Amino acid sequence: MRGVLPIMVVLLLAYGCGDGGMPESKPMPVKKVPVAPIQPWEPTKAQGRLATVKVFVGTVEVAAEQALKDREIQTGMMFRKAMTDAEAMIFVHDAPAPRSYWMKNVTVPLSIGYIDATGRLLEIHDMQPGDTNGVQSVSANIQYALEVPQGWFQRKGVKPGAMVMTEKGTLPQTYPPNLR
């Protein structure tokens, strides 16, 4: 009897390691649900007028619409029909970086001023209506951009190096990091 017990234990263990007579389980089929591809957002019409602020470029004053949110920045001057020398649009980014602006769906010739995090105007570039090639900043330290009618900087005698402020103070004071 003593020799039978170890044999029974081995047989029970072998039986427990088998499939136990159960049918083999198959993985559940994965149900494929069609998903619409994500389309990048692109403006199809002019945005309404944005809140304005008095901007001083050196000593020259201009009323600037404030593009603060991503969609406002992405839409910018698209589909607008005109801009006078008394108007501008200031674009406020979260942090300094290289910047590039284009003129897709813009019908008005513009000049752009690239401005660093302290509010100093570093670069001025002219942009042509409909040009989809971006106007890249030379500097990697651009936090603000100011769009004005083409030639505005020259007509007003504004050159790189001018400080840009608002009626509320410096650009960092007007647009603190937690604003957006």
C-alpha cells in the first residue's frame, strides 16, 4: 500500500496539470469600430473683432487686437478685408521660441514685428497676401508678434530695438504667464 500512495499522488498531479477535459479557450474577437480620422482645425472665415489694447512701439501708439488663445492666434488676420495704419494685431505666446507666421487666406499685405520676452522688437519682416511659406524668425527668443499694414514700421520710423509696451505696462506685466 505504501508504494501505491506515491503513484496516486503523481497521477493526481499529472491530471491537475492537464486541460482537465475542458475545451481550449479562444481569445474573444476584437470588435473593430470605424473611427473618423482627426482633421486638423483650419479657419474658414474671419474671426470677430478681438478685444483691443493701446500698444506703444517706442513712442508710436496703435490700437491692437489681442490674439491670446490658440484659435485666435491661428486665425489671426485670415479673411479680413482691410487694416488701417491705426490698427494692429498682437499675438501673445506662452513662452519664447522660434516663430513662423504665414499669410494663408490673408488678403491684406502686412508687416510683422517679432518681439522678445522682455518686449524688445527684434525683427521686422514684410509678408505678401496668400503666401503659405512661413516667415521664420531669426531669433529663437520670440514671445510676441505684432502685425500691422505693410510698411507701417517704416512709415512710423520704428526700427528693431524699440520697446513695445501697452497702456497697462510692459508686455510681461500685461500678459503674465497664467493669463492664457
